Amino acid sequence: MAAKVWLAVASLVAVASANGCGPGPKGAENSPTPTLPSTGATDLPAPDSGLVLKKLTVGHGIQNYTCINSTATPAAIGALAVLYDIMPLYPGTPGVNITQAGFDAISTTVLWSQSLPLNLEKQSAAPPSAALSESVFAADPTQPFLDPVPDLSLGPSLPPLKFAGIHFFRNNTNPVFKLNGPPDLVASVGKKFSVKAPAGATTGLLNTGTVDWLRLEDVGGSDGVKIVYRVVTAGGSPQTCDVSGPGTGSVPYSAQYWFYG
Ligand SMILES: *[C@@H]1O[C@H](CO)[C@@H](O)[C@H](O)[C@H]1NC(C)=O
Ligand SMILES: *[C@@H]1O[C@H](CO)[C@@H](O)[C@H](O)[C@H]1NC(C)=O
Ligand SMILES: *[C@@H]1O[C@H](CO)[C@@H](O)[C@H](O)[C@H]1NC(C)=O
Ligand SMILES: *[C@@H]1O[C@H](CO)[C@@H](O)[C@H](O)[C@H]1NC(C)=O
């Protein structure tokens, strides 16, 4: 399954090498200005005028949930993810041969083709495969991130995606993003708007559904970032409490994160 998805997407994606433009686009002056994706239905409010796109990343990690009992509704209790720079792959960037569809498929490709880049308690659960339970994806609570975090390779035809930062929660409602510089950026934000992901989005390794697209705004403590969008989500929704049982669980997900400041 994973291999099939990977091949399908790889065929959409290739770096132009025939014409002598190698990977590692450097022509920033000719690069297009990325436009926030649309769900095709109700969309999040556009970035405020005057803000500029500081970083464009794909995140890969887990969404955490807890169930009080087996008839309750799962409550979101945070997330952990590793972020990789995808700005250099944006369609239209000189030297990069990627379609918009290929670019939009990156989060699904990452979810289904890449090992979870976290320090999982059961490292055997890291490689992507259709899984049965939220319980297998628990990360080490004291040291959840790998050190160092390797760059992400999506195959021989694309430049490796550089490790760009980490995402964690300070409390259940305060997601934080630390982005590698220079200059280092910090987003300490809270959810202000959410809309449903498009119906065709992947329902993820647990076949539970796709987390919403979000607009998150600074709640104090940010540095260089005012708004964060989570878009083009893949997977991440919880199992129902009768399936997961009481207690906490983690669901693999991927998404694009757009940082404006
Ligand atoms: C761009 O990628 C497409 C699809 O993989 C391929 O058919 C085409 O030849 C590539 N173009 C260049 C200039 O490499
Ligand atoms: C499960 O938790 C919910 C929410 O706290 C509560 O309303 C319900 O009574 C509980 N059910 C059982 C069977 O304990
Ligand atoms: C999510 O749960 C994992 C255990 O699976 C834990 O390591 C991590 O600290 C939790 N993160 C948050 C933000 O709740
Ligand atoms: C969570 O953190 C934010 C930002 O630090 C703070 O404003 C908020 O009061 C905290 N919420 C809780 C429930 O502790």
C-alpha cells in the first residue's frame, strides 16, 4: 500500500535535470510567491495584508487524544511533529519540476511513505503501515524528538527536504513551533478558525479521518510569526473511544504548515 502511493506520487514529481538545472533551486529572485491552498469549499480567512510568508513546511508526527471512558468523545490533548522545508519545491521555482498536484500530494506521500521521525517507545511502529491502534504510536514522553533529525528524502528525483523545526504543545490549547534560522522563529499560537479538510483527503494509517485545516494566531511569546496555517492535512483524527478504550493515544498525521509574520 505504502509503496503504491509512493510510486503514484513519485511519477508526478521530478526535478528538471535534463536542461542542466540541478536540484537545490537557488533562483529565489525568480521564485513564485506561494498562495495558500483552498479546500475547494469553505476556506480559512486569508493572511492579513502586510504579512509575508516566512516559512513553508510539511509536518510529520502524531496527534494526541484522551478518552475518559469508552462512551466519551475523544479530547485533543496536543501534538508533536517534525517540520521540513518545502519552500524550495514550490511549483514554478526555477530548477524544480513539480506539478501543483505533486506538491499538494507531499503530505499524503510523507504520511504513507516515511517512518515517523519521532523517538517512539516502540520504534518498530515507526515505518508506515495500516495500523490498528492508537496505542502503538506513543512517543518517549521525556525525549520525543530524534537528535539529530535527519533530512527527509522523497526519492532520487527531488532534493532532500531540510529539517526546519519542531512542533509541540505547551498546554492543551497552546501549540508551539520552533523554526530553525537564521533567524530562528517561534510561533506560540492558539486556534482561531477551523474548516473541514476536503472530502478526498487521506483518512490516515488508522483510517479514522483527516484533521481540520486551521488558522492559528499568536497568543504571546511568538518571535517573527503572527499567523500559522495548517492545511493539506493527511490523517490524524482519533479513533472513537469505544475502539481506543479509556486513556491516551496518538494518531500519525502530516500537514503543510504556512508561517506568516
Ligand atoms: C517534468 O516531469 C514530468 C513528469 O515526471 C516529465 O514528463 C518531464 O519530462 C519533466 N520535465 C523536465 C524538463 O525534466
Ligand atoms: C463517560 O464520561 C462522560 C463524560 O465525562 C460522562 O458523561 C458519562 O457518564 C461517562 N459514562 C460512563 C459509563 O461512565
Ligand atoms: C503526546 O503523546 C506522546 C506519547 O504518545 C507523548 O510523548 C507526548 O509528550 C504527547 N505530546 C503532547 C503534546 O501531548
Ligand atoms: C496555555 O498557554 C497559553 C499561552 O501560554 C495561556 O495563555 C493559557 O492560559 C494556557 N492555558 C491553560 C489552560 O493553562
